[in-house]
Amino acid sequence: MGLRFRKSIKIAPGVRLNVGKKSMGLSVGGKGLRYSVNTNGQRRATAGIPGTGIYYIQTL
């Protein structure tokens, strides 16, 4: 298991800038639905049920 680094910065309500060791990303959305894109070109949509830990991630 390797050491990981991630810093999440809140830009506005529902908008976060995530800075990691190899890339940066932008996440937009709320508790039930979120869209994310990063500098590596990965795009993801995440849907979940708040408070349960159950969620689904779709790579776009």
C-alpha cells in the first residue's frame, strides 16, 4: 500500500478543486449527484444515496 496525497479546496457551494500528486480535478454537484473532471482527461459521474455509503460511479 502506497502513500497518497489529496487536498480538496472548496471554491463555491457545490464546487471543489481537488489537488493530488499527479493531477488536479474539478468536482461540481451536491450530496446525491456529482460530476468530476481532472487534468488526465478522466470524466466521472457519481450518484449516491446520502448517509448510506451506497454510490455508483460511471466513467464517461
